[in-house]
Amino acid sequence: MDELSAEARILAAIRAVPRGQVAGYGEVARRAGLPGRARLVARILSGNADATLPWHRVLRSDGRIALPENSKGWHEQVQRLRAEGVRVERGRVRVAKPAANLDAALWGPRR
């Protein structure tokens, strides 16, 4: 797989994160069919020039904003998330653990 197709898949996965929701770098990579490539997601986001890309919806896996605290970008990300109704406290968002498969997503853990 070449980097261009990987980049296109990652950008599509970022665009697919619904308004008012967030995803971790690793989750974006997994959704793009590139498990384990969270750093590639971060690299692609850092070089992004598309103002319409909802980059602010991508966080660390623990829900923390990855930008340096109190930087201009950090404040912009907090502002954008809050504008979408996302609760941000001290630079962190509560992130739900993604379901491992469709059955888990629909029905929860097996009993």
C-alpha cells in the first residue's frame, strides 16, 4: 500500500467522525484499515492544509488534546469541540471505548 492511498483513507476516516463526537489517533487509523498507524494519522494531520477537515475531533486515546497546553492550537481545538457540544475539561474529553465488533456495538458484552 502506498502512502497516498493510506493518506486518502485516513483523511476519509477523519471526515467520517460525526459532529459532536471524537476519535483517537489509533481509532482513526483502525477505521482507515491501518491498525497500529496512529503516528501516521498524527503526521498527516500536522501537515494538513485543508481548512474543512474536522481535525479538532481527533484526540489522544485517553481523550487528551495532543497540542501543547495553552497554545493557540490547543485553545482553538477546545473552542471547536465545545462549539459542537463536546464537554472538554482541563484539555480532556471522555472517550468511549470503541466496540471490538458489530455484535459488541449493538448488543454489548456477552453474558
